[in-house]
Amino acid sequence: MDLAYVCEWEKRPKSTHRPSIPLVCSWSCRNLVAFTTDLKNQDDGDPDASHVIHIMDTEHPWDVYSISSGHAEVISCLEWDQSGSRLLSADGDGHIKCWSMAEHAVNSWESLLSSSVEGDPVVALSWLHNGVKLALHVEMSGSTNFGEKFSRVKFSPSLSLFGGKPMEGWLAVTAGGLVSVSLLKPGGALLTASESLCRLRGRVALADIAFTGGGNIVVAAADGGASSPVQFYKVVVSVVSEKCRIDTELLPSLFLRCTTDPLRRDKYPAVTHLKFLTRENSEQVLLCASNQSGSIVECWSLRKEGLPVNNIFQHRSPVVGEKQPTILKWRILTTTGDLERVSAVALPKLPISISNTDLKVASDTKFCPGLGLALAFHDGTIQILHRLSLHTMGVFYGSAAAPPGQRPGEESAVKRQRTGGAHGLHFKALQFSWTSLALAGVDNHGKLHMLRVSPSMGQVLEMNTTLRHLLFLLEYCMVTGYDWWDVLLHVQPGMVHNLVDKLHEEYMRQNQALQQVLATRIVAVKASLCKLSTATAARACDFHAKLLLIAVSSTLKSLLRPHVLNTPDKSPGERLGEICAKNADSDIDKVMINLKTEEFVLDGPPLQSLQQLIQWVGDFVLYLLANLPNQSSTARPGSGFMRDGASLGMLREMLVMIRIWGLFKPGCLPTFTATSDSQDSLQLLFRLLTKLWLCCEEAATANASIRREDAPPQEPDESLIDECCLLPSQLLVPALDWLPVNDGVMVKLQGKQPVRLRFGKSASSPDPLGRSAGSQRTDNLRCVHMGVCPTEDSKACTRCGCVTMLRSPNKSNAMKQWEQRWIKNCLCGGLWRLVPPTLA
């Protein structure tokens, strides 16, 4: 475990730190981190920093967005929803706000919904469960089937609408012993209700919320005293007569083991942390009791035990089918020894299966993600403990160095002399990423620290085992749609090529339906990987171009309409693909003969509004063919397409469509600068492209016959290369802006030295393609130039850096259809962030 980067605020001479203010931090599945700080500016004109929510994406930590939340009291809870696009915040006065993205941008937020329990501080907050739960099976990591590696677990949502659709909403537990539920109706209205956890209301200092497979909610609550019981309640939410109804039931409670130990009875008077081990497992809970200088941690499990029967009833005749009565009872799993005082706890979010077989395979292969929980201490250290046995798996020492001759994780190193103290640097909030490969922590000085957590917890592994672990987690992100930024933290440049190839092999082993679902997602993962190494930067260009190619092809095909309503099963786009695949004629007009041209009849305005996309297709084909003679190595952009028969076939189909549309609307045709007025540019490009496509198809057939996926590609014939050499003398070859500018922090984290950053101060990396700051700016998705100094407001992708204008310059329906494809997310799946015109 090591520090990747730390981001700090600019110096504030008038600020003071308040150790009593709790900090909160929450990490979404889209790698957005929301947190608060305890800085209080003494200038009356500035809002209290404890009422401000800071949101940042982990790839651009300096570009933090600070929300003046409007909370009157200190923010006590932050909670992301399952999609990572909405955030709940709650304060010490019982007010809860729901934040959502304005303009679908990570640095623009607004609150349109809120609820409150006036004057009652919120101590626990959670979104209702949507019924989606996956289990990650380490035992099946070598399987070729994604369905066996990541299985869907039967789990009911907390509340269902008609047809079983989960109802959205949130649940809060207050210090006064109330449980408050707010439900989002389909029309946007909010149903709110509150109910006491039990008949005798008491003070609740700590609480946590978990969910059961049957759709119930379990709340754990404690009053803060170690001698008091930790109570558990079952909460059932329903809607009766358009009103929200809450039913509660008392469950078995427990007393901490340390309070019954004669040696520790009065040593730890306060319960400082109470957490369920996972939000979908209400049967295991973690408790931490502390005093002014130390802590102890206990792990408990709820088990079903047989109820002993009195001797009077044991001699009667047994009834057929009668079973021994059982009772639920909390039993302690394990406990730690005396520890330094715990300041924060983070629990893993990776839903790893903890069956005996999975745990054994994880132990044998040294696969640790999802098995460790993190404890931050007041001396500045962080320990990773096994979630079941609580033994130490790894240690992070912060600014303090480990004693000489001792390795992190050794017991003597853990019990070394304290260097930080209660007022030194320590973490007050801690959160795991969604694959448990990174930790985000906020210290008592308001700095945000990002830590790598090794998949093997620092144990030495063979390269193949390391690649298998990273591949397993990349596949998990690909299947779930979660962001894979934290996995990239552990990918070294030398691993990129092998990871990309192995990921492609695993993808090709899936069934056709799943491949279709994951088609664009795997291309986005490959693009992210290839950006990590200069040797594969050209492949990253190709993957980004492929994403755009797939989107443009889908959009143009969707414009086709059947001539007769009672058409066969196949759409015009599917018939076009079949005919182009079967007809290998290099004459574009002969291919057109086999098509029903009436299906291609469109009005003029849609075609004219999409002319820039049609122009991009023509320029792209021309660029590929003109650079074919130079593609002897894979170091140049476009080399990946020379052996990609599927993409070349897609380009052939689009050229045919464009040719037909040009007969109806010549103004929509791509424009080429030719040396001869009689040159049929589209015919020429189609002929050369067909030859290249046939070469790829023959190579694919040969490779399949010898059953070698890594067989050397068949080189294009000499006549094709000679014709492509002459192409620049016939048509002016355009310069394409291949790769979006990647200004994120990931490329800076390849070394082991931590990167020091400041909020509000960009730390962009130099452009790998050498583009200067004064070069022409391009709207990467609309395929139009914005000028050297754009004046339009723009947005950029947090993942790939793709830039596009915020407002559409074209209001036609066809262009709206194109823009709807990426209004919420970039084509690569990344989130948008607003950028000023000068930085576009």
C-alpha cells in the first residue's frame, strides 16, 4: 500500500482546524469522491467549510467542485446512489438533500429534492436497495464464462412498484431514535414518513443500515456507551393508500465482549464505530470501542442456534416432521488486541464470495481485494485487516517511516512508538474504491490522499498471476459498468500489451449476445489501458476512432426505414450489412444494384445536418488508405484498422449508404480536393477499401483454419500498396485529430513517488501527439472545428479527454438523435465536466 497522490488546498492564513468536527467521505462507482473538511474561515463573509460539499473525479483531483450546500448544521452523512450520479447529504439538524448533476456534468450540481426531521440530527443514511446484487467468485476466475465468474444473486428490492420495478428513495436514522423514509414516485413527487425504531425511544449516537435478500432493512444502533447494548431493528417499508408506511421490529441485540472481560471492563468506555461488513449482509457487524488513547475492534456474526428443550418434553413421542426450535443469536467471530486509537474505518465494496472454496482459492493465489477492511489511527497510520479474522494484511505509515529492519505489517512495526499523537496528521474519513484497489482519505488538515492498495497486499507474485488478478477485476468493471480507474493504478506500462490481448481473448469466448452488449465497453477499456504506455499510444488512437466509428454507423443505419410496414424480420440496416458482406465487388455501383434504394430515401434536411459525420467517414477512409504503405509497424495511428475486417466492413457499408444518399441530395456527399475534375473519389476509395477488406477476410480465414489467434497477419498485395502510394497525388489527404487530449493525473502515477497537487491548480500532462496550445481545436464528437481560441462553452470527458460543445449549433432532429447518444456520458462511458472556453 503506497500513496499515489495528495491534493491540498491553497494556504488560508485565517483558517483554524476544529478537531471535534466529524468529516465524511463517499466514493461512487463512477469514481467521484464527495467529502467535507473541518476548516473554518474566521471571515464572516465566507460560509463555514463544514457546510460545504466538495466533489471531484479522481482523474482530475485539482478540478474540485465545492457546493455551498445550504445546510445550517455540520454535514454528518454523504451517500451516493448505485448509478453514481446522485448524492444524498444530511446534517445535524435533520435536513436531507438530494443532489443531481446539472447539464450532466460532474462539476455542476443542483438540489431539487429534500426531506427533513426537524431538529433531529441524522446519524445514518442510505439509498433503498434496487435488488441488484452480484457475487464475484474467485474460484471461477479461470473460467471462460463471465456468468460463472460474476453471478447474479437473488435479492429483492426494498420496495417494488407494479411489475417488480424497484422504487427509489432513501432511509435515514436520527439521533432521537426515528427512522425516516422518503420515496420517489414516478412522477417526481416525494412520499415521506417517520417512525420510531421502538416503543421506548432512546438516544442513538451511532447507526448503520443493511439490507436482506427478502427486501427487509436492518438498522443497527448504539447510544455510544460501551456498557449499553447494540440494538438491531428490522424495518419494512410499504405504500398503503398512496401513503408511506413503516413497520419496525426488534431483533436480537448484543453486548461488546470487551465489557464482559474483567481486564477491559472499564478500559474502553465509548463505542466510536459501528458498521455492517457489507450493505447486503446484515448478519456480520464490526464494532470499535475506544478511550482517549486506544481502541479495540470486534467482529460479530448472527447465527441460528438450536433452542435447548426442557427434560420434561424430551421423553414425549416425536411428531413426524417436527424440527428442533431455533433462535437467532449474536456470536463473536474474532477480536483484535489493544490498538492505537482508531480515527476512521473503511469497509470493502467488492462483492467477493466468502464461501470456503472461494476463500481458499483467494488465499492460494494471494487475491486480496474485497477481503480487507481499513482502519485509520490517530498516529497517522492505516492498517488493512482481514474482514473475518482481523489479522493484519498491510500497513501504511503516512509521513512517519517504518523502523529500520522491519517490514510493514509486522506486529513489532504496528506497535512502534507513536509519532503522530492526537493532534498530528491523521485521517478523519476513509473510503475504499469499488474494486478495493484504492483508498481515499481526508486528513485533519483538509488534504485528500489517494492510496494504492495492492491486489496481493504487497506479496510477491509471478507476472502471470498479477495479470490474471488485474484482468479479473477489469472484467468485473466491464460487466457491471463501474469505472476501472482504480484498477489502472496498478497497471505498469510493460503489462499493457498482454492485458489488452488477454482481455480480447476472454471477450471473444463469450456468447454473441453478451459480446454485443459489451462491444463498446471493451473498446473503452482497451483505450484506457493503451494510454498508459507510449508504445501503445497509437492503439489508443485507433480504439477511440473505433468508438466514434461504431456510433456513427449506428446513427446512419438508424435513419433507414423499410419501404413497406409489414417487413421481414431484418431491418434495412441488417440487410445492408448482409449484402455488403456477401458481395465482394469493388465497384460501388454494382453493390448498390442489390439494394432496395427506396429504403434509403430521406428528406434533405436530415442528410444535410449530418454532413460533418459523413465527411468524417470519407476523410477517415482516405487517411487509412493513404497511410497503408507506412503501416509496417504498429507505432502509427490507424495500424489497428488495417487488420480489423469488421471495422473495414462497417466503413464499406457506410460508403454505400453515402453513395445512394448522394443521388438524392448531392450536397450531403463528402468533399475531397482532387487533382482531376473527372476523378470519382468515392468510387476510388471504395475500390481500394474493398481490396484491403478482402485481404483481412482472407487472413482471418487462414488464421481460423490453423486455430492460431496470434498468427501473423497477411500483408496487403503489392498492387494495392502501389495504388495507395499514388493516392496522395490524386486526393488531398486531411490531417485528422485522432486522440482527445488526455489531461488527467493517471499518466503521472506510473512511478512509485507520490504526486503533490493543489486544488484549483491544473497539473495537465504534455500531449503525447505533440499538439501545441495554439493548434486548431476540434469538437471530437460533432467532427467540426472550433477554432484556435473557442468562444463556446464546452465539456470534456473525465476518462478520455474528448471535448465537445455544450450547446448544439444545429437544431435538426437528425442531429438531436446523434447528440442523444452522448448527452449523459461520453462515447467511452466517461462522465462530462464543464470546461471554460479558453481550456476547451
